[in-house]
Amino acid sequence: MTLPLIVLALCTVGFSVVLTPAWPWLHDYLSGERAVFDSSRLIQPIFFLSLALVAAGIGLGVFLYRRAGAIDPLERALPGLFRFLANRMWLDELYDWTIIAFARATARASDLLDRYFGTASSAPSAPSEAR
């Protein structure tokens, strides 16, 4: 499981270097235009917002967990939030109730349609005997 994540991370870093707004060569290539490098488009305001949010998250983590003991500091300070995060925000259950339920219903409907309206050529045949 680690190897696919490493490959994904390397591709992400590689494409972020090559497919920057400063040098949109893929877009220009696909649209038939000539690619031009523009260094003024490299640094954008959203870059600084992203950097500030990452720094704030790392700083908050260091502040909260600098003296962590047997009990998680977040569990002690905000037990409701800790339970919410420990239960993976109940996203697995939400996924099961929505996407998986829809997929099961679609599979059942497809099975019923195959059983009652399928053609004779799509019906499973008996195995032939070896002679």
C-alpha cells in the first residue's frame, strides 16, 4: 500500500513543477498555441493563504501535543470533537448509507432485469460433456 502512495506523491510533485500557471505548456499544446513562460504568474495570493494555513495547522499541532501524556490533549479539552474525529467523522457510515446502498439497489435491479427480461443467448448454459 505504501508503494502506490509513493508513486502518487512523486507524480504530484513532478506535475506541480511542470504544470504551473507560469508555464501552462499542456494547455497551450492542447489548444494549439505557443507556450510562454511568465514568472509573474508563478506566485499567486492563494499560495500565501495555503502556506499560512499549513503553518497554522503545524503550529497548532505542536502547541497541543508538545506535552502529550497518556490521555490525548484534544480528548481532555474537547471530548466531543475528539469522538467525532476518532470515529472518522462517520464518513464510512455515510458512504455506506448513500453510495453503497445505491450500488446495491442498482445491482439488484440489474439482476432482476437480467432474470426476467434477458435474452436466451445471455442465459447461462449447461456445461457440455467431454466426449
